[in-house]
Amino acid sequence: MVEEGVQAQTHAAIPPQGDTPAEAVLHAEHDQGEDPTAKVEGWTPDGDDATQSSTPEAAGKVAGPASEDAVIEAIATVHDPEIPVNIYELGLIYAIDLYDDGRVRIEMTLTAPNCPSAQELPIQVKDAVEKVPGVQSAEVEVVWDPPWDMSRMSDEARLALNMF
């Protein structure tokens, strides 16, 4: 789902390369400072303070925005084509922010900056998350800080890849 006003956003660690199709699809323009909708829920793998609304809708008691579990399940359907483990278990997802208007913002990384799947994985994540009931749009940002390392992998991923 590409809305009008789509623009590419580049991260400071990534040299600007213009508006590639992947960047145009992944980043919908919105200004968090002027946005009247509140963040419903946030998630980071380290358990950092996640903003939660005290409304019944945010608690999952009333139909509304997508649940964190449903978004994580959707992300877990995306696999790196070179590694037989989903990207969630690999530890490539750094943050998930859910908003009460149905927007979802995801920060993810790749195993290496020159990853051959660098263009397709973020688009696959965006597409998978946008299929979740309650999600109106998804934005995926690829970040490089902190760099990914094997310590971010789940025990299941380590077992599947025999990396203990």
C-alpha cells in the first residue's frame, strides 16, 4: 500500500542513494511531532520501556489496532533466503511501534550491510505486517546501530543453525 507523499528516508549511516523502489515503498511520510494519534504499544528485544496506552482498545479488549503478537507472528513468516530461520528469531527486528490509527513502525537490521537480500527483506516485512488485521500501514526502517551479531539470535535459531 503506497500512499501519496511517499518519500525515501535515509539513515545517517547509509549513504544517500536516491529514491530506489524499496525506499519509496518502505517509508511513508509522516511527522511524529504533529501527529495527533498516540502510540499504542512499542516493543524492543531488550525490553526497553515500551509506551502503552491505558485505553481498553490498547489492552486488546475491544477490536481496534493490531496486537503486538499478531505483528510478531507476521514478521516471523519472513525468512532470509540464505538462512533457514525467520528474521525475528535471527534477531533482526530491533523495534516495533504500534499506533492507535493502525500504523506500525518497525526498525530492523540485516546481518551485514552488503546482504544480498537487503532490498527484498524489508519489503517482505512491510507486506507481511500490512496483512495483519487492524494494520492500516507499515513503515520499515533499516538501521545499522547497533550492529547485528549472533548474540541477538534466539535459542531456537541457534539450535536450528547449530551455532552454540
